[in-house]
Amino acid sequence: MGKKKAEDSEETTLKKKVASKLTGHENPEGDPALRSLRKRLKREQRRRRSLALRKKNAAGSKPAEAASLAS
């Protein structure tokens, strides 16, 4: 597999697909394909949020420590 393009993430493509499936749909709750797209979208959003949280926790409070050492 090749590298993914940076300008169009998986989350944005899934959002576009869900929006296009919803237009003109009379029963969105009954559509299994739409349900699976929504589940994939939620999974991607969870991954992004957990990664951001992990990065934030790994960084710690370095700016606060640097400010206290400087004074």
C-alpha cells in the first residue's frame, strides 16, 4: 500500500460519504451500509481524540516547569 495523502484524511472522506448517503434518504436508521459508515467514522474520531490525549499527557507540563526555573 502506498502512502496516504495528507490533504484528505480518512475522517474527512467518511464524513463526505455519510453526508452523501443521507441526502435523499427516506429511512437512514434502517440502512446497514450507512450504519457501518457511521461506526467507522466514530472509530476514526475516537482514534484521533485518544492520540491527541496521549500526546498531551506525554508532553507533561514542561512550559510551567520552564517558567518556574527561569524566575
